[in-house]
Amino acid sequence: MVFVGAGTRLGFWSWSAHEGTVLMSAELELAAWNSHGEKLWTTPVEPPWHYSVQQGVVTLDIMGETRSFPLFGGPRAG
């Protein structure tokens, strides 16, 4: 999968794929795209932060505050 021009300029960290969804980790943003390159959702983050994905659920820890939401629906769906 290749995403050309998928984001804006910011402190980009990495890409990862989970269940047909591609997640972009950046300094101030976590975002998801489907396999067709359509943006599904985005959420602001603030360092230090990290996330994990298990069984279709994203667990996001931002400065010690944890929240979980569906991988496909995003943070507003949780």
C-alpha cells in the first residue's frame, strides 16, 4: 500500500496496518485510512503518547490518560 500526499506536514513517526486499516502516527495526530486511501478518522494527540490495536479496538494513551474506541469508527464512535 502506498499513500502519496495523504497527510500534512507535521512530525510524522510511522505507518502501521491493522485489519485492512492503515494508521499514521505523527507527533500531534493519529489518523486512519482504509485500503482505498480514504481518510476514516483523525484525532489529536500530545506527546508523550502511544497506542495499541487488539481485536478491532484502539487503545490510546495520551500522557497517562487512556481511552478506547473502534478501529473502523474512530474516537467519536467509542
